[in-house]
Amino acid sequence: MRLIDRIIQCRTPFIVANNSTGQHTNLSGAMNAAESLRRCPIRYVLDDALTILCTDLAYSTGSTVMSCADLIRVPAENIWVEWCDKPWQKALARNGLFVPADNPPLCGRYGMYIRASSDGLRGLIRSYWSLGDADTDLHASATQARFYLDSTEPQSQAVDSASMRVFAHMMDPEGVLSRCFHFEFEPTWAKYYQEVAPSPLAQQRILHHSIGCVALAVPVLLAFLLLLATRAGLPQRVAPLDRLNKARARLGRVPLAEHVEVFAPILPQYRALQVEETSNVRRAPRLHHVRGHLVRRNDRLFWRVPHVRGKTSAGFLKSRTVVWRFDAAQRRERSSRGSTP
């Protein structure tokens, strides 16, 4: 079942118990988002190939997704985006992002609920994920991300004592991530940690540990929004649920939520190549894999897909370049807005 449906149908509150005092605290969890997601007008579900593509785009070399932030905007005031964990985790690992031993890989689905301003440039993001089949296996992040895609002012690492920014110089040399995003506790979680860990230093440490799951997904989300903004958009279809929901209604079950399935615009799948070395003698360029990377030229964005170079006796493989075009008027509008005194 999709994560969106599980959250909408969740009826189990998230309650934590203090072993020292015996006090129970009700924190904001998956159940608290059920009504908002039920009313959410746009819900996107990414297929595995698109999840991998967005992750590769997010952490590619060359022009980065962050350097294209002026082309990105959230397409609605409330949207939901979800994907499967397995291809995401594999793509993260392939791009050199390894999950720490004390934070094991997720094994279900991952989703982000975005509430944005009418112009799609500012808003709030919160993450949700599943680990199993029970309501207690549905989790909501203790932290949330505020974004300001129209921000041009450099920011320090801490916005205030209860907020934090993330710096990633390799993938974001211009500091767009640290300038346009800051991370903070969700209000009920902030109050809880103020009571159980009153020290500001302790709260900063907890916040630093908690933002990892959200921060890793933000560039992937931005890559998806960037692809949505292209002139051609992304291949998508409305999930056919009419017959299934009629059958569920006859059985007295809750109908599944309508959503849009979104697919990768590149047909060939990425293929991992295994090359055996038969000699230590230096020869012509060996068959090797080249990572995908972005190249931006004004209102055009080129994606050099992962490909191989070198010689092979078993035929040959071609590299492909995919070109995405954006409306230049939108980019000029954002630029002029940023330069207005």
C-alpha cells in the first residue's frame, strides 16, 4: 500500500513515555497528518527509475541542482511526493552517501508533505516514512525544513538557537542549500525536547542528529521539482483506482487516495557494468563508467546520463544527452524580483 494511504488511514497517536517520571506525551506523528493529506489536492508517486534519476541529479557533478534553484518553484500550495526506499538508498550509496551504522537503511516508503506560498517560493516541508505494516511503523520526522527559494542573502549556520542550516560544499559550492533552507523541530517535538533536554547544547545535538533523514531528501525533492518545471514535464498518469475503490467500498474499507504516478523521461535503465582486468600492462583506455552530471546553459539544462567509455569487444554502448528547456520568462521574472530594491 502507498504511504499516502497508510497515513490517511492511520488512527494510532504517537505517544512517548518518560521512564523516570512515568509521564506520557502525545507528539505530532503520522496520525496528525491524516486529514491534511486527505485534503491535499496534488499527490505524486515516483516510480523507481525516476527516484534513481532524481537522486543522481541531486548529487551529480558539474552544474548542480542547487545552482538551478532560480528555475525551481513548488507547483501548488499543498503537495505530497513519495517514493520507494530501496532504489533511493541504492542510488545514495552509489553516489557515495553511506548510511551510518546507528541509522540503518529504511525498508519501506518515504514521503514529503510540502506547504508552500502561492508563488511556490517559500514554505515548509516535513518527512514521513514506513518501516513495517503496522500503524506503529509509520513515522513522522521530528524536524521540518523551512525554505526560501527567493533568498539571496548569505546566512550563518544557525538561524537561531532552535534552528540549523546544512552546508554541503561539494554538491552546493554556492551555498544555496544553506541559504534557502533551515531546519527546526516540529512545535510539539520542540516543546518536548525543551522539557527533557533543557540545555541548548543538548537540543542542538539532538537537532543535528534528527535532520539527517530530511536533509538527504531535500536535494532529491528539488531535482523532481526541477524536472516538473521543464517545458515537456515528466511522463505521468492518474492512477486508475475506480474499480478497486468500488470493491473496497463493498467490503466497507476506506477508499485509496487518488494520486499521480510519475515516470522517468529516460527510457534506457542505468546499468552497472562489471569489467574484469586481464592484464596489468597499460593499454588503450579501459572500459569504465562515467557518472551522470548536469550542465546548464542559460534556460537549457543538459543531463549527461551515466555511460561507459573505453573499448569493448562485445559491441558498444552509446552515451546519451537529454536536454530540458525552461521558460526564459520565468527565469527573468525571478531575477528581476531579486534585484528589486
